[in-house]
Amino acid sequence: MSSHIEDYALIGDCEAAALVARNGSLDWLCWPRFDSDACFAALLGSDDHGHWLIAPRDDGTTSTRRYRPNTLILETRFECSEGAVTLVDFMPMRGTHSSVVRLVVGERGRVTMSTKLVLRFGYGSIVPWVTRPDDGSLRAVAGPDMVVLRTPVHLVGENMTTVGKFTVVAGQTVPFVLTYVPSHLSPPPPLDPRSALEATEDFWTAWSKKCRPPGHCSDAVMRSLITLKALTYWPTGGIVAAPTTSLPECLGGVRNWDYRFCWLRDATLTLIALMDAGFYEEAQSWRDWLLRAVAGSPDQVQIMYGIAGERRLTEMVVPWLPGHQ
């Protein structure tokens, strides 16, 4: 069963987004776009539908978390009988490929950690072909999709999943980098996790400084603005209403819609909030997107479009997912 919705935190790169639970489990990620099929879909089902857990093995572990100020870098601190570690989760702003970076940082003591990677493409329905090339990485392929995992941790296959056990001491950092690659292409060179962390922090802090007038935004307001920024689709300027699909309006209800599209009304409200705080570039990009999306006969204007301006938006039913909670 998935965590409560309030226990999830968002990370993203303005092209895709993931949700990470308080227990260190990444339970939702559609790759490589907001509206792509999910390769981690435990949010709408069980762990078997795809998740990626990194956490201490101690059953008595407690956790607290925060975002680094003015960024979308998530820090989850685990306390257990062996000591303390911080799990740093983020998605670097995309170059040629999209990645999820997870850093396990030793804070105190000597903590035994475990990781479990369950990749399930096609919204939790497709078990990939997993191989280990000579470079030591892990590759999972299913049709047009491939992800590559790079980490120094020794990993083994177990019951169609990938698991590992490792120890972190104070002052040590253990990296995990998961990268999406179209399966017909070769994987990119390894990403340097530390440089990626610095670049990601620089991007978000520089963006946050554009708030006008300076000091106008409280921490809570800035957190909301960063979240709205994360919902913008950088290549086109489109804005998704949410990075998720099929979450019920109320638990047990039937209003389980896909919100990974751009509603003209919702996007307008998002842009009003951003412009009120001095963020005008997003408004300009969305205006350009809008002119392309609605181009043509006025009587064919739609209430919603795809993030690249697509008009044919078809619904599908995924009966193998029981739904959230």
C-alpha cells in the first residue's frame, strides 16, 4: 500500500517529476516527460508496481525532512540506533538526458542501509530486461525505454527486483544515479553527483532570487512558487496542472482524472501567482506555447492541451492498478 499523499515530497527538472515518501521510497515517476508512462507507480498500487527504496535497515528508524532553502533539493534525515544519515534527492536540470540523483550522506555513527529497486514500465505492468554491462552499471530495458543505474554499491537480482546492502559512516557519501535513455541510444557518460548537486542548487537559488520585490516572498510562498515552477515544461512553455494521474478527489471516489495536461484556466491561475512575485519569463513562454496550441480556427479551441500543444488526448484504463490507498 502506498504512503498517505501528505507524506510525499516533489522533486523535478521542469520536464518530469517524482514523488518521494518519508520512508525514502520513490513511488512515482513518469519518464521522460510529465505525461509519459510511469516506471515507478507504487503511488497508485503496491511496491510491486514500481518503487525505489533507500533507507536504514533498522526497524526503529525515524525520519524528518526538509528542502534546502529556495531549492527543489529534498533532504530526508534518518535517525536510528546505529546513528544518522541524510538522503539527498534531486533531479538535475536536464542536458541531453534526465537523471534522478540520490545521495546517502553519513552524519553520525555507522549505519547499515538497504536499497530495493523495482522498475516496472508501462504504469507498473512491464518487467524490464535487466543486464550488467562491463562498466559496472545496471541497465533495464523495455521496448523504447531504458534506464541506467550507476552506483558503487554492490547490487544483486532477487525475485525480479534489484537489492543491495551497504554501510555508511560519518562523513561518507554514497551516490546513486538513475538516468533515462531511449533504448536505441547508447548511455551518456557518467554524471558527477557532486557537480550535479551544486549546479541544481545554483539553478534554483538563482531562480528564487528573481522574486520581486526582494524579500517579498515568505518561505511558504517561495516553496509554493518553486513547486509551480517545477510544473512548467521547459521545452515548450506548457504547464501541467499536476505531475500525477488517477489520484481520487476523495478516497474511494470515482473522480480519478489525469492532470498531466495543460488546462488553459489552471495555467492562467498559475501564471498570475508567478507574475505577482516577479516571475515573468514563465508567462512569456506560456504565451508563446498558447499561440501555437490554439493556432487555427477559433471554434476549435480546447479547454486543455498536451504539454507540447497536442490536441488528441485519449483516456486509457489501467485495471492492474488498484488506485491510491
